[in-house]
Amino acid sequence: MKKTIFLSLLLTVLAFGAQAQKFKGLDKSPRDIAYYPDGFAHNRKDGEKALVKVSYSRPGVKGREIFGKQEAYGKVWRLGADESTEIKFFTDATFGGKKVKAGTYSLFAIPGEKEWTLILNSDVDYWGAYKYKEANDVARVTVPVSAKPAALIENFSIVFTGDSPSKAVMALGWENTVVEVPISF
């Protein structure tokens, strides 16, 4: 009887062990989401609709020189780390003066010292910018580098500002650089 109970328990433990899942650890660059209206998911009011959502990774400076060194000037960058940044327009919009249809796009940049080219591309769900294809660009806009931030921006960040239901500004900041692009809906 004892042997039967012991064998039953042993088989049960082995069965559960065979079913155990292996979960990955945390990414070094956590994912984040920025909405317009700002805080949409947390502060959503009845009947309110999101206009735009960006999902991106937030790498840190970690004592490095970022622009011109870690991220080369004049080369396509995925805006963040890991999987390419994605922007979803819930309605047709104007992005930096260029009309775009509602939908989800990857968002890339070509950083420069004085201006950046921001790129909306139809390819989504890729790691980094390694398979970026210029032929799939939907829109390219050039924006100036804004005034230097008051303090170092340790983690790459995207934020929307504005208090109009038809206009917003998307600001991208990291290290000592900020660029802004106007968006209208």
C-alpha cells in the first residue's frame, strides 16, 4: 500500500514537472506605451476614444554617449531598443504635415545633430531596424532638434502633449536630445 501511494505521488510530481513552463527574465529595456490623449488607458472617460498609441522600448543612457556614438548620425534607428517601435493611428491623421491613413506603422528615425528624419513604415513586428526597407515607407518628415532638456533624459521616452481633440505634439527624448513632431486628427 505504501509503495502504491509513493509511486502515485512520484508520478504526480513528475507529471507536473514535465508541464512546468520556463518564463523569460525581464528585458533590459522595458516596453512602454504612450497614448494621446495622454494617460488614455488609465484615465479613459465613457465615450472617449484614443487617437494615437505608440509602443516602444526604453533603453537607458547608462553613462554612454548616445547620439553620434551609440546611435550613429545619418543611419536608420528603430527609436528605442529591441522590437521596432510601433505607432497606431486610430483615425486618419496628419503626421508632421504628411497625411496618413488610420493603421499601425513602424516608427523609425534618422538622427542628425540639428534635425531628424522621422519615418512611418508599413512593415511591423520586426526586431530592430535590421530588415528596414525604405520602399515600404509611408511618410518621412524632417523635424529640428529642439532646445536641450533641462536635465539628462536617462531612458528613451515618448510623450504626447496638447489639450485639443484635433492636435497634439509627439516629443521624443533621450540623453540631451528632444525632437517634436506635430500631429493633427
